[in-house]
Amino acid sequence: MSASAALKLDDPRLEPCPVETIPGSIETGILILCDHASNAVPPDLGDLGLPASEFERHIAYDIGAAAVTRSLARRLGAPAILTRFSRLVIDPNRGRDDPTLVMRLSDGAVVPGNARVDEAEVQRRIARFYDPYDDAIADAIHKAMAAGHPPVVVTVHSFTPVWRGWPRPWHVGILWDADDRFARPLLEGLAAEDGLVVGDNEPYDGALAGDTIDRHATIRGLANALIEIRQDLIAPEAGAGEWAERFARLLKPLAARPELREPRIFGTRTRDRLRQHGG
């Protein structure tokens, strides 16, 4: 394992707090989240039986997403919350009963350290990693709402340029469930940018039961959007900065709209998706 990979896996910031919080003004009306910000694994879990190279892939974290999140928070003066643990430890963008909460197989890679994880170990990881992130988000939203500033919730993710041999055409995608108050004008703003191919609920569908948006925004009626940016565009630091600048320019006027700051329950499409899959 390289020295750089080892430092990431043994990140001392993981303990006692596996969450990075960037302070910002609640008056901006924006809360930025990054579910898959880090590829770090605590020392007691070792390397989960994987070679260091796997931790540089998308299976361990969303490449470039943390850099975009930090830059975007700085440009907007908005609060942000990021994970400090790899999604291979536990995925905070999944519901507690989701079978992919702790991944045993990810994009062709078997994860030996997760292969025999029992329910007790899952619960330990939830308490140690998932809950602190969940609690930090809930606390930030509670404080903003108590102060009379319900936030628009924005989560930043990234996706691979190629999936199973198929080049993905989108530069960026906006994911949403049933509430399109924020997603629709954001899609329109991106579509007006020269040369961008923009996905509407692509490359994934934004209706996912128990994900971060569902748990924290949908249930409270907060306007929201999940941003997916293609990884090759934001892996370089300069690219991450360019995309942060683009979204800062688009988000600031949108978050100021009164209709986006008023909590409103729209429901969810997740039940429809579960029925389609026999759930």
C-alpha cells in the first residue's frame, strides 16, 4: 500500500468524529451535504481485504465531490456537512434496512472485510459512522428551521464516465423525487449553459427510499436536489473549482426564492418504485 493510500485509510480525523462540518450562515437558505466525501477506513477495520488501488476507485468514494462541496460552501458562505469515512465501511446514502448499506460486492470487487459482517457489526457501524452523520444533518436543519430559515438541501455526488463499457453522455445530472421546485429551475439553468449535456434523473433516479434526501428533506417538505457530476470533470482541482463556481452562480438566486424556502410536503415516488420491483 502506498503512503498516500495508507494516510487516507488511517485518517486520524475519523475518531472521535467521522463527520466534517463546515460552518456557514443559515441565512443563505442552503445546506450542502456530501455523502461519499472520503475513502478513509479506520485502522481497526484495516483495508477491508482490498488492495490500495480499490480505494482510489468510485466504489470507495465519490471522486471530486468533496472538493466541489468545500469550494461551493466557501463561495456561498453556506454550511456543509461531509462524511470522513468510506462508503465501503457503510453507505450513509442508504436506508437502514437497505441490503447495500454495507457492500459485500461493488462494481466487480468483492469486499472481503464485509463478506461475513453480521447484524451486530452492521449496528456497530451504524452507531459509529452513520448516526453521527445523520445527527449532524438533522441538527443543522433543526437550527435553521428554528431560526426561521428553512434550507434548500443540496447533496453533491459524482458518477463514473463509463459504466459497464458504456460511455455516459452527461456532464451533470440533477436527481429528484416528487418535489421539483428546486430541481426544475436548476435543470433549466444548466441547460442554458453552453455545451453541457444535462441529465434529468440521470444517470440515476432520485427516488430512493431511505436515502439522505428522503430521510432529511422529503420528510420535512424541504426543497432539494441531488447533484451528480461526471468524475473526470471534477477529479482535477481546477475542474472542481469551475463546477463549484457554476453551481454557486446558479444556486444563490434560486435559494432566495420564497416558494423554495417554505416547507411543503409533496410525497415520494419511492413507493411506486418498490411496487414496480415487487416490494
